[in-house]
Amino acid sequence: MVAWFGFLGVCMMVGWPQVLAAERVEVNLRHRVLVSSDIGGTDPDDFQSLVHLLVYADRFDLEGLVSSPYGPGRKEHILQVIGHYERDYANLKTYSPRYPAPAALRAVTKQGALDSAGYAGVATATEGSAWIVSCARRADARPLHVLVWGGIEDLAQALHDAPDILPKLRVYFIGGPNKMWSVDAYDYIERQHPTLWMIEANATYRGWFTGGNQTGEWGNTAFFAAHLAGRGALGDFFRTQLRGTIKMGDSPSVGWLLHGTATDPTEPGWGGKFARVWDGRKTIFERLTTEADRVEAFGVVEFALPLPAGMTPVHTAKITFDNRIVVQSTHDGRVLRFRFSPRDAKVWPYVIRSDFAALDGTAGKFTSVPPPPERTSRASTRHPHWWIDDPDPAAAEGVHPGAKSVSRWREDFLRDFAARMERCRLAAPNPAAL
């Protein structure tokens, strides 16, 4: 009790560094959690991760479920999973009275941004971004853990509209492809809110389904048959995603809070082990590039290209990377601007399509490469509370930086998940004793 009131007093009386220090003395606080997900969008593994989150929902104060999609995902997809949870709720609550009622979960489910905000990175408030602000401003001394499983637009909008919430946020961002689709919102946060507390997991999360012990019951497909099939409505629903093969690529953000040191990303845990971010991760070009041009994998590439004579603001252009990823551009009649975040170390070709003939069909390439050790060894002073995949080759799982810091725990987090799923089909043998 003394520790709690001491922490509360510190948070009320002092600033950001002192709050971080106080947070370390109270490691057993029940975590406040808000999830921003692209569930129902381009990747069905969010459905799996939401099942995982809900069977652990008694461990957290779950304050928000925001639909922040790239593509067709919507709030209704979160509600769909809550419907399956409702069917298992009678059994789940015999294990803990802290499982939230289905109606309470529906009440905190919000719709976020449906589209990219464009080059500015922010646009107008959404139900989801406003909910982030509302939760962060509550009179609660505990930080708000925002787990970003999809687009980061709603978080960027919340910070833009209410920068005062920044010290209350602890963000775990499943980056990689999500960063690629949300690069403008990411760039806004990196530029305008560099002191944000953020874990940027661009590849570490892959250790949940890549590497580790995958023999027998621990294989991605075998695990479902052995430990999820027939485990209540949530277990049966899990089978409908990815043909019952586990991926759960967003679950490391939850694992981080279940087993690890939530105040120190450099300490090992189920969500990984991270390094302080370094500078120099953004490259700006004022010309078309060639394969000889090098940029950092998972960094930001920005183009500011002089327009050909005669092109006016009424003309449009879009850029396609790797023959599949379309990026809208913006221009003022003088400079064509667009951004991209390469998620793999490889050559990235691109072509510009425009209704202005002199620009249409122009093309280029660049090569993304891992950052050199002389860069990664110097922690950024501009981003004092920002962490990223461990660049140590010993922490990599194949080509995925940092992923071994998750895969090393594979049997532990899967065994624990299997025990949780048993709750969906069986009431506690003696609920009164729990």
C-alpha cells in the first residue's frame, strides 16, 4: 500500500523521467491495456491473437479494443470474437471473477481510422483515436499500455490532438508490414513525438511462430490439434483462421506483459528483448534512385522529386513498389513527395504512374540493407525511450532480427496458452476455492 501511494504521489507531482523511475519500484501493478488492431484486414492472425488476449483478460484492465485497419478490417470483426468469448464466459469466470463481461468489452470496442492519413500522417479524429485520448487522460496513476497490432494512424492522431497524453503511454508496436502500410503516421510520431515510450518490433514478433522447439505438439499445426481443437467456442473459432495453423504474430505484445519486465525492454521476456534505437534510420532522396543506393531495412525512405515542367497541382501520381505495394503521393506543383518503409533486406524496384505523360512510367530502384554495427552501437539521444529489434546476429532467427529472443520461450508461452484454453471448455473444479 505504501508503494502504491508513493507511486501515485510521484506521478502527480513530478515529470516524465521521475515517473519512469517510480514505475520501476512497483512492478506488480495490474496493467491497463488498449489494443489497436487491423483484425479482419489483410492478415487473419489478429483473430488468433485476440483469442489469446481474451483468455488472459482476467490479468489486465482491458480498456479499449480499437479497429485500426489497413484494408477491409472493421469494428464488427472485434465484436465477432467477443461473441465467441461470450459463449465461453460462463466457464472462464469460474476461474476468475476478473474476466470482463462481454457487454463491458463491447462498450470499449471502437472504430478507428479506415484510411491512411496521407503524407501529413494525421487527419481528423476518429472514435478510436478519441478513445485513446479518453483512456490516457483518466485519473489513474498507472501507464496505459497501447498494443498496436495494425495501423498506427489512431495513435498518431491521438498524440496530435492531445500531446499531453504522451507521458502516460507505453506503446508496443508490431511494425514490419504494419509500419510499411502506416509509414506516414509512423513518420509523424517519430518526428513530432520523439520522447514517446515505444517498442518497435519489426521482426522480433516473428519468434512467436518461427524457430524454437517445433517438434511434436509444439509445431504450428500440431499445437492446434493437440491443445486448441474442441476448447470451447474460442478454440473452434481459432481453427477457422489460417486453417488452424498458429501464427499469432501480435501476441508477443501481450506476452511482454505476461512474462517479462514491463518497465525495461532490454530485459528478456515472452515479448522479446530489445535494444535502444539508433539514429540515421531515415534516408531522403531528391532524385530517382538506382540499385546502388542503400537504405536501412525497416527504416524510412522519403522522396522529394522535382516535378517536370508543366505538371500542375491538378495532376496526380502514385508509386508502386515491388509490383504490388501502391503508395499515394502528394505534390504542390513543384515537388512530388512520398514515403516508404522497406521491411526486407533486398532490392526494391518502383514505378510512378501519373496522368501527366512526362512523369508516367518513370522508375527506379534502391537496396535495403541491415544497419552497420557502427550505427547500431550508438543509442539515440533524441529518442530516449524508444527500443527496437536487437541487432546482435546471435539474437536473429534466420533473417529476422531479434526473433530468437521470443522463440527461446516457445514451449513456455504455448504451454501456458494451452492451459488457458482448457478454461474455455471446463469450469474450475472447485470455483469457491479459487
